[in-house]
Amino acid sequence: MNVDLLRQKIADGQFEFSAHATHQAIRRYIPVSEIREALLAGRVIEDYPDDKYGPSYLILGRAATGRSLHIQCSDPSRPLVKIITVYQPDPNRWNADFTRRADRHEP
């Protein structure tokens, strides 16, 4: 993925939210400003080349408040980057820095 293109599109407002992402952001009290900040400073931690509607990526970023966010978004080669979902990672499901899923077999 071209991270520079993603950041440019986010900075230019060339993104949209799926209905699911809109619902999740509202439900989880995640403002658009924090989503933008996290995407502008974030990094790809997972990629999904065979995702249902085209390639997508899971971005880990931090908002200015310090809150860590996971944001799944479409490939930035689309005219508008689609925000597919957004959430604050659960420390029980992710490693300490939220970059890898926790091993469910560990006690």
C-alpha cells in the first residue's frame, strides 16, 4: 500500500465512511478528528488483499489524545478512501502495543 497516498487523501478529505464505520464510531464515541489524526500518523499492521470489496488494510494510529485506534480502510488507489470500521483495540485481544493479535492459546 502507498501510505503517502493514504495520508494525502486523508489530509485532503478524500475519504468516506461505510455505514458500519459510522455506526461504530458513534457507538464508541470516536470523533472524526481522532480518526483523521490516527490515519495521518498510523501504520499498516495487517493487510487483506482478498477482502470482499477489494484490498483493505488495518491501520494502527494514535490520536492527539493518546488513544490508540484500529482503522480498517480501503486501498488508497480508490477515488475516495473508504473507512470500513474503527475501534479502540482490546488489550485482551492484542499484544501490548496493539500490533499483533494475542495468542488465544496462552493462559
